[in-house]
Amino acid sequence: MGNHNTHPDNSKRSLSRNSSSVDIQEKSQLLPIEKLAKLLANKSLTEDAIEGIGASAFKRYLFPNYPELSRRLFSFLAVNAGLPGSSHVISPNQFKLQSEKLLGILAEEEQVLMYVRMFADNSDEITPEQFRDLLFIIYKIAMDHYAEGPQSCRQTFKTIQAVVDSAFHKKNVVGVNYMTTWLLGNCPRLVILLHRYIVHILSTSYRILVEKQATDKPPELELTTPVLEKSSPLDETPQPLLPLSQVWLLTTTLPPLYTRPTLTSPSINTSFSAQNFLAKFLDFSCPSHWTILYNSSQHGLGANRFLHHTLSYRGPTLTFIRGENDLELCCGATDEWRESHVYWGREECICLQILPLFKVLDRGPKLMYLNTSIRGYPLGLRAGKDTRKPCIEVNNSFDQVMFNGVPFRLHSVEVWGCGTPQSREIQLDIKQWQLKQVEKQRQVKMSSKDWLDHPDRYLLEMAGRQNYTPS
């Protein structure tokens, strides 16, 4: 017991040192906000003749490309400062205080609830239109910061509407607490990206104001929307490959294994720095490159074609199954595809419905099943924990998909590799080796003695080729 006692004076001195250290770090963290508040107030006074921070300067210098986000965020800060939501001015001190509170929210559940309430106009209920505005803003931010430059997708509205329809179940309003729970269960990283972006803007925009000029160029921020391997311009496919809006939506739902197979983070010291502060919010990992392994529109729809193009790929894969009536499903397999009479897969396995509703169907280990040749066991591709009633079933002929027990005609199947570039190289090397082995078998010269006992000789004789001799 004596070893555990501490002198009261020593305990107080130790607590005092720790507290002062925390205070110094907090002041260092919030210094950019204090600078930003002063600079915004100065811009509002000199350019708009407004005492305080005006909504116009807030939008002009922080969110010039996202006016709707600027309006809602400024209104949210004003309401939390005790001002009306329609207020166009906020004091520098209140701006600093409310921004500090926003940056201090680290729990993901609290972040999601905050932004859902923000787009619900600080109400306890949110409408489909308000939720759609939230989705469109997050989508636009992600596309503007895409690794290969700003992107667009023709199926954007269809993809976002699937999320809205799934979340509201034909209701006119739902509670913000319910919406928060739904987002965390189906799109857990959707709103987190928005929070990272806003924190990045509030923490770094004072540099732009120091240069005394606004900019239309989006700030440097690396998001994790994967880069898709582009098909050859000479390829003429009946339908487009994976829509980019679906890729963006999947990255908000899939485990990081599929979107970031290799994490390349900068070395971070234990001592405090501005980089440490931003590292709490921003994702420094490089987005992965998804490579197409199998496209039934090009390679043919069938179990043997599926196996030929997917086996030996040693990395996580995503399989997209499209049926009639706009049915689109996705299976995420963590292990390499293989034939087996038992279910397999690690913890990151997942099954989703993409269209006409977007939702997670099942997730967890031992979720995948593929058997095309083992007798006495179900044939085809299956996904789901319930072995008696899997949520997704593709028959062995690859012409029908069963979704929750309802049959649909199968239109197409795509498999994308989400591993490292080395995973694809290994697969290609294995295929090349297999082709060489087949070629060697074709070129084997057979002696007359070997030919007398060869089974092919008897087959040829049965077919009427009595005097056939190998070359």
C-alpha cells in the first residue's frame, strides 16, 4: 500500500503541470480560429461596412463554391450564439467561441447529429428535401476534390435519390436522431467527410485572408474516393462501367480495406504541431485504384467466365450484380475468390443493395459462398449469414439472381479488384504461367508406345478414326 501513496504536494504540482500543458496545446490549436475571426471582421468592415463578421464575407472567403453550405453553417453558428437563424452578422468573439466548439467535437455520432440538425434548420425533424441538400453538398465536395480533378456522373440524382428513399420509407419527415442512427448504420463516413472539410477550411483559410484575396480554387484536401481503372476507348460495351456516384457512395459505407488497402500516413511526432491537430480530422491516406477483373458485357455471362477472370486475385474484391427492374446489388469479399462447399470471408465482408434503395443488407465473417462443381451442395454464388435464406443468390447458370427470395433476371456482373497494384500483377503472372503450362501440354511429343495406351486413342477409334496417329 505504501508504494501507491503519493505526497499531496507532489500530486498537485504534477496536476498543475499537466493542466498548463493542455492549456498551451489548446491555445495553439485554436490560434488559427482567432486569426480567422479578426481577419473576417476586418474584411466585413472594409468591404461591406459591417461591424462584426458578415455572412457575405463568410461565404466569399471561406465557401465561395458552396453558397448553400455557407448559409446553413453561418445560420447554425448564429443560432448557437443565441442569435436568430436569419441573422447576417455575428460578433468575432461569438464566431470564435462557436467555431471552437465545432472543432472540439470528436465523437463521430455527435458530428453526424450536428450536421443533420444543421440541415434540418435547427429543428428536431428533417425533410427529404433538406436531407437531399446535405447529400448533394457532400457529393459535390467529394467530386471537386477527386484525385484526377473535378468529376461528374450522369447517375448522380438516381444514386442520391436511392439514399433518400431508403432513409425516409415514404415518410414526409423523420426525426434527426433517427436519421443520425440510419446514417451511422448505412453510410457511417458520409457526414464525416463534410466535417473534415469544414474543419480544414476553418483551420487554414486565415492564410488566404492574409494574402488579401479570395480564391475560387478548392483548398488542398485529399479525400478517399477511389480512382477507377478506365476502359480502353476502343471498347464498345452495351452499358457504362461502374458509375462514379456509386463509387463515392460506397466509400462512405465500405470498410476501409476496400477503399484504402495501403495506408500511407505522414510520420507524426508525439509533440504537438499544426499537422497533429489537422491529422485528427483529415484523412491522409491515398485513395486506392480499383481495377476491373470481370465484366460480363465484355467477357461473357457465365460461371466459368466468372471463375476464369476472378480466381487467383489475391486481394479484396467488389462484385456488382445487376438484375431487372433497376435492381443493383454489391458483395464485398475480403478473401480471394475460391470454390468451396462452406461459407468463407473475414470480418470486413459486406452485402449492400445499391438500387432502387441503398442500404446495408448484411456484414460480418463467413458471408460468401461459391460452388460450381462440388456435388451434394448448393450450386452458384451466395451471400448472407443465413445459409438457409441468403440475401443474394445467383444460380449456377448465371441467368437469375434471387434477392430476399424474389427472383430477378440477371443482366450483368462486374468484379472490381480493390487491392494493391501488386495483387493484380500477381494474378496476371499466375494466368501467364497457366497459359504456358497449357502450351507445353499441347507441344508434348508422344511416342507410339504411349499412344497405344492413351485414352484419346480409344475415343478416336470409337468415332471411326481407326488409323489415326499423333503428329
